[in-house]
Amino acid sequence: MPAFQPTADQFRAFRDDPYDGPIAQVNILKFRVKAEYQPDDPESGKDEPGSVAYQRYADAFGIAAAEVGGRCLLMGEVERYFIGNGDWDAVMVMFFPDRKAFIATLNHPDYKSMARHREAGLLCQELLTTRPARAEGVL
């Protein structure tokens, strides 16, 4: 079932996993039709798609991730389903040297200000963490 945030159990399991190697995260994203900012946000009331708001978040998150060795490997719109079916709008794959780097990005001093764009633009997502065996140009 698609969600918006990890459960407490999911976060603890991720945080406490003893594997300390690189991780890649596959984010499968569904955007709001129209971004829903809070009334005090400067973007409130603008008629823009959720994907535009989420891109603001992705850009800021990418900068914060880079500070700890992370980076975006892929951000792309779903073109079509070649196998299977679903209703997702985009995929983003992030790479981090280890799980501590990802957690550091979530604790970045600017995370709260960037996350408001995620909240405004994202309807739901699935996020898979992987232990990459191969990633061109990364491993």
C-alpha cells in the first residue's frame, strides 16, 4: 500500500540495520494534481502541479545529500508500463555511501524548509532501499 512516510518500525529497522555499505533508494512517486501549500507559504494559492512543488524538494534534497556524499542517479517521469500496470508519475533513484549519510540528510538544518515542497507536491510514494551490487560510476 503506498504511503507518505515510513512507519516508526520501518525507520528503526532501517536505522538499526548493521549493514554499513552503500545504499540506493528507489522512490516511486505519485504527485498531487495541484500542489497544496500551507496558507503561510509564499507558493500558496499558485495554480501549479504537484510535480513542480516536488521538484523544488528534489533539487534542495539533492544539494543536502551531496554534502554527505549522496547524489541523485535518476529522476524521470513514468513513460508507460512495459510490464505490469500501475498509476505512478515518476521514479527517483538516490545513492548514499551508507545509511548514516541518508539519515544525516534527513537531519539537515534546511530539511524542514525543503520538506514543505515534498508535502505540497507528493500524494504518496513507495521507497525501496537496496544494497547495490553494481552502479555505473558510483561503485
